[in-house]
Amino acid sequence: MKKAKTEYDFIVVGSGIGGLVSSVLLAMEGHSVLVLEKNHQVGGSLQVFSRDKVIFDTGVHYIGSLDEGETLHSIFKYLGIIDDLKMKRLDDDCFDMIRLPDGSTFKHGQGYSNFKEGLLEKFPKEEKAIDLYLAKMQSICKEFPLYNLEVEDGFSYIDKPELMSESAFGFITSITENKILQSVLLGNGLLYAGETKTTPLYVLALIMNSYLKGSYRMENGGSQIAKLLTKRLHSLGGKVMKRQEVVRANYQEKRIISVETKSGETFFAQNFISNMHPRITTQVFGIENFRPAYRTRLNKLKNTVSSFMLYLSFHENSFPYLNYNMYAYSQNEVWNTVKYDESHWPQALFICTSAVKNQGEFAESLSAMAYMDYKEVEQWSSTFNTVANSGNRGEEYAKFKREKEEQVIEKLEEIFPDIRKSIKGIYCSTPLTYKDYIGTEDGSLYGIKKDCNNIMHSKINTKTRVPNLFLTGQNLVFHGVLGATIGALVNSFNFIEDKYLIEKINKAK
């Protein structure tokens, strides 16, 4: 076993957006930082892959809050990456299109005024309900200071359980009896795996507001964010090591002194930050080092649903580029699609075309996402396949994927009748893909499910019982690039004074 000579101030396990942002924030304060990543590519859900000379995003297809002066734009500016990001802004009058079973479509416009104007065209008698919806979104967002890059003395991001216990579905159905408007307001719920019985209103509000404040696609894939953060970390003296899967930790007087990787190397640090799922974190860092009650609570927490992704490459100049996303439904109850009858799958699709540099009239590719229960692939759960550790799941699995690909393409044909003529290549991923690459037991896209019926149960603190082990990532506040980035800020406050850091970020605007 090789023994590393260097002792770092921080070792970050996992290079998802939460881990990379945490690393750069600490390095900017003069700390020495090492990031250990098990995959051949950094970025977690920001990873991409290439087929037919086309780049496909695996998890992040568009990002909100990127207009100048907005929260994510300001944080990225402070981190020193915003000027190098290659982005394409989605259409002002329609960044998301909701398509219901009868083929009718409805637009979500960027900005509160565009959003309202687009809905009033289809729902002229529902102005009061639309105003109530928008006012509620804004009022909820004001209740979360850090979301607005503000700091209040003694405030925790989860200090308002009454607010966070309000049901999203309950609120929407209380402001209007119009079933179609209800479906349209809830229509992009695939962004956060919205469910009628559990999803809190604050999750809908924080995420929806961010997309109203600047929705963008990353040209040639979201991996550029991870690459720029890695480059920034290197410029500050930090280091990222890929293909280094952490498998255990070594302790001395109840503190971690080092971690060991699957390759047999040992790395030493004063502090350790895990970007892994909290349950995986306890397993890697030794379950005996965490209180039984904490382990029991983590084991009871449910993850959000996983997905099946279809990726299509197109023949040149054959399929139009769509500068918006589409949420297409086969049933009107749009939030009753997480649990589905396999014989009627898929009941909901997220559809987007990818943006490239100098994007023209035609698209190079299209991605379509459908919910998929892990149980559908559980029979192959003992297999493993990544670029770093390749494996074969067998012919039955390949057959399963081909059948699912065909089912999704048939749904796409209902929307784009001539799409088969454009298809050059067909590729897909399943919950097993996300399990292997992202590191959740069931391939969950959005981590731990927030439940409005028991909001404190899903509270995850950045501090652990181990005095020098901390958590970051999408499970802390909410998911997505913005949610995980805010989670990284929450984590950094353990080491950097909050008002000091927020002031520096706001000065960088």
C-alpha cells in the first residue's frame, strides 16, 4: 500500500457540483484541497458522453437562475467561471412547453410577466389564480435568505417547518378548480419528481422561480461547468484525482485521519467532505462511527424516482432545433405518473434538443426522459458497468433496453410523426446507469425525497457525528445545479464565516 506524503486541509469525496463548488470555495480561502472521484469523468450528473460525434448530457439538460445578477450567475461569477461558460438562453415566451394528452400545448415564459401573459392567453378567466400562484412563489422565495444570497442571524435553511410542510398539490388545487390549469402549473414536475401526496410547495417554488430567472442550455453539454470548476481549483493549488474510489476511512481518537481507495492508495487530511449520498457515506466511512438512531433514520428515507433516458442522434438538417423543453403527458393527472402501470409506460416524457456552438435551425440530437422504477431493472442489480470499470449485463438486459427504446420512440411519434426518418443512432440509459455512475442504491436522480408530511425527517445536516466529516450535495437543501450549489454554501459555512462569504459573492456581482 502506498502512503501519500501530503496531508491536505480537506479531502472531498466525489466531484459532483456540490463537491466541486465546496472545493473551490475552500481553495479560494487558502486551504489545500484534494478531490477524489471514482469515475473517469468529473461532475456527477454533469457528466456527458459522445455518440455519432454528438455530445449528450446525462442528467443536467437546462439550468435556471443564470440571468445576470441572479443567484447562480452571481455564485458562478464569484467562483470565476461565468465568463467562460458557453450558454444558450431558451425562448423568452416559452422555456418549457406542457403538452397534454389531447395534443394541446401551453407555454411557460421566462420572467413573471411573460409567464403570466402566456397563461392568460389560454386561461383568460383564471387571472386571479395565476396571480395567487405567482405571488406565492415570490413570497416563499423571500423566506429563504440564502437562496437570495442573504444571511440572517441565527437562521437555518430549515428553520421554518410550517412553511416547508405546505403541500404543492394542495396549494395548486386550492387556488383553481380548472383541472387543465392545475396540470399546466404542475406540468414541469419531472424537474423535481413532483408527487401529489408528498412534494412540498417550497420545492416547487424554489425550483420554478430559478427557471423564471434565466433558463439556459449549456452548449455542447453541462460538463463544461465541471471542467471549469476543476480548472479553477487547479489554479488555486487544489487537485482532482479521477478513478480513485474511496472504500474506507482510518480513524484515530474518533477522528478520520485518512481514506483508502480501491486502487490501494491512502490519502491524509485534516477534514473530509462527502459528496456521496448520506447512506453511502455512512457505509464508506464505517457505520459503527454513526449513532444507530441516525443510521435508522437514513435507512428509512426514501429516494426520488429514477429514470430511463433515450438519446437520439439525427441525420444532418433533418429535425428542427427546439429552443424550449417539452413535458408531454399521456394522462391529465400529471403528478400521478411516478407510480405507473408498466403496460401503459411511459405516461410522461421530458423532451429536449441539445444546443451546440453556433446553433442553427436544425438539431443534432434529442433526449427524452421517462420515470422508471428501479424494480424494472432490479434483476440485473448485481452487475456493474462504467467506463472506469466496464462490465456486461447480458443479452436479456440489452433486449429490455431495446423494447423500452421502441416504446419511447412510439410516444415521440405521436408528437413528431416523421421523427423516425431523422434518427441516425439510438442509445439509452436506465436506473442501473445512474446507480453505477452517480452512486445511489436505486439510481435516484434527485436524491432524498422531501416529504411535506414529515419535513424534519428528511432534514440532512452538513455536520455528522464524526467531528471532521461533513456533507455536501443535492440532499441538503434541494436538488439540481442551483440546489447543490446552495448546499455547498451551507457546507462551507462550517469553515468560512457566512456573512463574510456572502458579502464577497455579492460584491462580485
